[in-house]
Amino acid sequence: MRVGLRLSVSLYTFFPLVSELASEIATGVFMKQSQVRIMGANAADQQPEKTVVLIDLVPLGEEFDNTTAFFTSDRFWHKMVIIKAFYFGDYDVLYVSYPGIYKF
């Protein structure tokens, strides 16, 4: 599952906190930290004080079952994944991508 988030911190502020974000996301979606992979980060277009983060969530088996995929996607879209605002500010969900999961 691929997730894109826009954090309210600059890229330079974000980089030392990569493992902290992975831990926060793992807790928020009830996964192990090893299942959360921060794949990249860039300054947001036209908003250099914000950072776009690309995240892969990796299933323990070959794939996520439909219930887990929907539940995880729903937690992101409804901002039920709590990340420390002290470190990361507010966040926006840009996308959640996984075969069979669609945002309406």
C-alpha cells in the first residue's frame, strides 16, 4: 500500500525524524514498524515550509486482505492516524493507493 502525506514541517526539519514518523504511523495503523517504509520526501510544490512524504506499508504475508486494506486506508482518509503535531505539524493525505481500494 502506498500513502502520500503532506506534513507541515520543512524538509530539513523532517529528515532527522524519519524513524519517528515510521513509528507513529505503525502505531496508528496497528502494524509493526518494520512494515512502514519511508520511501522518499520532497519539499511541497509552492510550499517550501511543507514536506511531501512517500510511504509504503508492507503486509506480513503476500498481500493485505481486503478488510485490512480498507481499514488502513480509512484510517488515513479520516485522519485517525495520530502523528505528533509537535514534530510534524498537521498533515494532509494526498493519496492512498492499493489494488481494489478506491476513495469516493
